[in-house]
Amino acid sequence: MSKHYSVGLDFGTNSVRALVVDVSNGREIGTGVWNYVRGTDGVILSRDPNLARQHPAEYVRGTERSLRQALADAKRNHRGFSPPQVVGLGVDTTGSTPLPLDKAGKPLAFQKDFAKDNDALAWLWKDHTSVVEAGEITSLARQIRPGYLAKCGGVYSSEWYFSKMLHCARTNRKVFDASYLWLEIADWIPAMLTGTEDPSKLSVGVCAAGHKAMYSQQWGGYPDAEFLGRLDPRLAERCSPMPSRAKSVDQAVGGLTRDWAKRTGLMEGIPVAVGAFDAHLGAIGAGISTETLVKIIGTSTCDITIVPRKFPLKDIPGLCGIVDGSVLPDYFGLEAGQSAVGDIFNWFVNYIQPRGAKDSHASLSASARKLRAGESGLLALDWNNGNRTILVDQKLAGMLVGQTLYTTPAEIYRALIEATAFGALTIINRLEEYGVHIGQVVNCGGIAEKNPLVMQIYADITGRPMRVSRSAQTCALGAAIAGAVVAGKQAGGHANFEEAQRAMTGLKPRAYEPDRSAHDVYKELYGLYRTLHDAFGTKDWNGNLHHVMKQLIDIRDRVRRG
């Protein structure tokens, strides 16, 4: 029988990756990666430390280059492969990363008048210029549309769609007035590939719309014109061209155009799935199921779990959204996350180490592995880039408590890892507090693949087994699975996601099991972490921090005595 393949396109913060996958068994036979060239590692920065943008030309060029590389790699390494065997294509991207477009659905950044204007670019997920506007949106929703906030954790974020649009309306009238609508790149890239950019032909995914733009069929789609108009009448105008109904990733946007077929080597007309965010398709690529939390660990972390539609699910404060169909059809997709994880480790290695130090992540991890839980006497808060969940507050910063004149770099490095694990446990506890049980955690990404110390500390702190996805490219694999599903069984793909995941996903054999003695120490430390968390992160905390340092020292001395 002839083999069939699907392709996943994964648009990350610094690069785009294309992956060719055998739909029968999930074998990854070809990869192409193209690193963005503009800005710093693909991110356009400015003197404003909150600004982070990306040029849409990177997506166009990256699509062509990565797909050609991946197909060539597949031909080179897999005898018998040919591009006509590819039956479908899926797309995942960062988000919320909205892009201002003209009436034809083309990026303003492609116009000469806006070629050098950062506000005409894609507003990358990590852009936090919209803190004030996010506060205004939250305040107005609490007054007149509390239901809008109930499905996104009670607070609207500066990382999200309407905050960024409103900030542009306030600060760059030229760009905003020239825009006809703003579209997440998760929606624009599939539209580009299928020639459906024109607003009359446009499809949008429920993943982006529901988690970042307050979309729900419960109130008829996007926020109503009265609500948006109270913020700025022009917001309602920009939202009016958006489709009234968002789609899940089991549906196709359209077929690959003749132009893109020529540019990439794929066949014209193959179906392109509705786009979604990287973490959501990464969860699919990791084989997500009920009672499993999938953690996509990178520069930041996104946590995904699913709950059956029939489950009596409550609204959960502090989450980044509870959206029907945003991960898998017939399930609610629940998203949480941390604004910085790998970025915190990189910050320490690249900026804070003593001059001349040659310690790398590997050497620091090796030294930190020799330490026992609580031995350093240190405790950190993991808010170096604000807090995404459960506080949803970008005006928070990191903290390190307990250092002495003898504190070593390895001790600090371990404390930073522990802080991110305490943040992960806070998310799990919030889910379980509202009835969503988490039995195991499946991890994806480079840190999960390469750093056993991080995985063991996460197991010890959360008290749950840590598994690692079989694929090192779970986001791209999830996109390829979506491509296989929209192709359908008749074309050589799959009938549904359950069938596709069963065939194409898996876990690595090793499980990181909690060390019970370490877990007992970490339970004490977590109590202190929550004291700092609530003291600095909430308005309602009313207590005394006098005991924190003293208890850290007591734990340290007890552990060192053995």
C-alpha cells in the first residue's frame, strides 16, 4: 500500500519549523527549520522593554524555506517518499500575536508607508505594551459584561488581542486608521496558504478567538459592539468584519493554492487545517487526554488540559481561558501558563553569572543536582516576566530570598528551577480546587528533553509522575495530526483526532517519579512560596513575613545535618 504523510508548520518565537510525518505511525521523516532574520533572534525590539514585534515577511519566507527543506530532507532520508503522498497540512503559531491588515487582508507592513513602522508589524505574544489597556478592558467587563471575564480567568491580559488593538488605537492613529481588521497569525497564515485572506472568505479558529479575544457562542461570538464601543468606537469597527462563527482544528480553511504549491513543492489543493496556537496543537501532539496536563516548556510555559463537554465545569479564576473545542472537538480546552521559565534560566546564565564564569546550563545543572531539596536555604518567585497564571499580572517581578555571602551560582540556579516548579504546582492546585483532576503531567520542549534535573524537581514538587512526549517536535506534530484529520480517511489521513493520536503519538519510556523525602521538604517550602506569592501578588493578603527567612534557615540546617 502507498504511504501517506501530513505536514505540520510550527511558527515559533524565533523560527518556523516544517515537519513531514507518516500518518500511519507518527514517524517523523523530514524536518526543515528557518530562523527569522529580522531583529534579535527574529524579535524586533525597541527602547521600550515591553515591546516585541515580528515582521510578517518572516512568515512568508519561512513557510517557503522550511517546507522545501523538510520535503528535501524526507526525500533524502526516506526511500520512496514523494510530495504527492502528502495529504494535508496543519499550522500552529505563537499567540496572541495579532497582525493589522488592510481591506484585502494583506499586512500593512507590506505597504511602503508602513515599512518602518513597528506598530504595523505582528504584535508578538510577549509584547506587554498594553498593560494599561488590559486594565481598562478588565474594569469595563467587570462592570457591564462579567460573563466575558468568567471564561478567561477573571482578568484580561496585556498579552491578548483587544489590549494590543486598543493600545495601537491610542498611540498610533495612522496605523490603526489604516487597518481594516486585526487577525491572529494563527488565522492569517492558513488564509495566506489557501488564498482566503479576503475578509469575505476568512476563517478563524476558536482556539485564538476563545482564549484571547473573549469569543464564545454563549453570547453570539466576539464581544458586542456596545462593549467594544465603550472602550473605543473604532474597536467595534475593526471587529465587525470578523466571521461570526469560529472553527475548531478538525475543519479545513481551504486547499493549498497553485502559487503556494509551486513555491513549496506540495500538491495544489491539499487541505489546510484551521490554525491554532502552538501549545494547543502541542498538547494534541503529546497525546492529551482527560486528567492529563500537558506542559509545553520553553522560554515560557503553556499548560493545557481538557474536560469532556458533558462535565459540569465551573469557571476557574486565573486561567487563560476555558473554551469549547479549542483543543479537541467535544472537549473544553483549559489553558494556563507561566510567563517565563526557560527565559529565567537563560537570564541567570547570560546576565547574572560572575564575569569570566564558564558555567553553562549543563554545568550548573550538574552542580545543582548534587544539592538536596531545601539545602540551599533559598526561595525564589518565578515572575521575572510577570505572572500569567493564576494572578494574571504583568506588573510583578521576580524575587530571591535567603542568599548569604556563601551562596553559590548552582544554588541560585536550582532555586530558580524550584520556583518555576512551585508556579506549576500553583496552577495544578487551582485546577483541582475547581474539580479538574490532574493525575499525570506530560512535558514537551527542549528543557523536558534535555534537562533531567528540571523534570525530577518538577516531579518532587508536584508529587506527580513527569512523562515526556515521544516527539521532540510536539507542536509541529500536533499540526501534522490536524492536517491528517482534515485530509480524512478516504484520502489516506484519519477519521478523527482519537484515531490520529492513537496512531501518531506516544511517550518516552522513562517516567520521573516523585522522591517522597524530597516531596516532604518541598511541601514545607511550597507553604513559604505561597506566603510570598500571596503577599506580593494579591491585594487581600494580610499577614506577617517575619517567619519566612527564619524557616528557610531552619529547613536548610536540618537538611544539611541529614
